[in-house]
Amino acid sequence: MITIRTLLQLAFASVAVALAGIALPACAGDEHQHHHHHQHEAGATPGYARQVAQYRLPAITLVRADGSSAAFPQEIDDGRPVLLNFIYTSCTAICPILSQSFAEFQHRLGGAREQVRMVSVSIDPEEDTPRRLTEYAKRFDAGRQWGFYTGSLAASVTLQKAFQSYFGDKMHHRPVTFLRAAPGQPWVRLDGFTSPDELLAEYRRLVHAH
């Protein structure tokens, strides 16, 4: 399995020769900032910006990797802390890094992984069938606590907009991770790439504060 170190090295290799990096959004309301190419997003400066935000999640239906329907937000309101990101299976830059970080995060949790719900929602649902999501999940050795979702394009876009993470299309999406301690609690928004250790630290900080 490709390590997060290798993926991060590949993603940040262009920084040394770039004249200037792009600025990741500092707050949840910055979704209207100028869009940059997908590959440039992956070459952004390492690190992430943290903020606490409130999001009103829409009532939508998504499809799990096993083909069954899932009603949101009830799907993630079972009382467990939630980690959520947006990915698509044919992505070659941002998504493998986000997914590998999730994969190593769950490995670090060990047996405690069942105490958290991990959610990855496709931003390319027209291509990401349940079968493709199942294959993608296997690539990252996803445990039972890590669910992958597809559905209609309208549902995916609606959810992205609710999280203020809709950037026009899949080629312009940005690395963002969301954490929530429990239903009704605010979300912690992490704009940028987090290492597995950073993600684990943010998770523990969130849970301990709750």
C-alpha cells in the first residue's frame, strides 16, 4: 500500500518549482474564491487551517457502497463522532491523499475504530457506482466504520453546498475534512491536508472537549 509519506511527497513536489502557491480558504464562507486547477490544489503548501462551523444538513438520500439507500443526515446521527470528506474514485491527486490519511487514521485507532463513523461522499456520483466505491474502499482497507456514498448528482451537490465545499466541479475541488463530536454539535472544519497524526490529534481534541 502506498504510504501517506509518499503521497504527500508527490503532492507537494511542485511547490519547489512553483512561483506561488494557492491560498486555501480560511473560513467556511470562502467557497466563492477564485477556482484553481485540480492538480494545483494537490500541490498547495502543506498544512491546514482549522475552524469551528455550524452547518444545516439537508434531507437527502444517498446510496451506500452495498447499493442500499441511506437517508441523510439520519445516517450519521447514531451518536458516534463523525469524520467526513468528499472524494471521487478516479481522482489522482487530492483524493488518494485524503483517503490514505483516513486509512492510516483508522489503523492508529485500532480496536477503537468502531467508536467513530467515517464518511466519504462521492462528488462524481454519475461515475462512482456502488461497485466502484466498493473497489475503492478495498484499496484503502476501509473498516466497517468507514462508509462510502454515491447517489444522484443533485444530492451530492446539495450536500457539498451545505458544507460550503462546492467549488463548481470535480476538477476544482479542495482538500477539506469535517469532524463532529455528536449530533447537534458544531463541526470542526480542516481546510488543507492533514497527516494521520494531525487528524488523530484533532479527533482526540474534539472528543475530549465533548
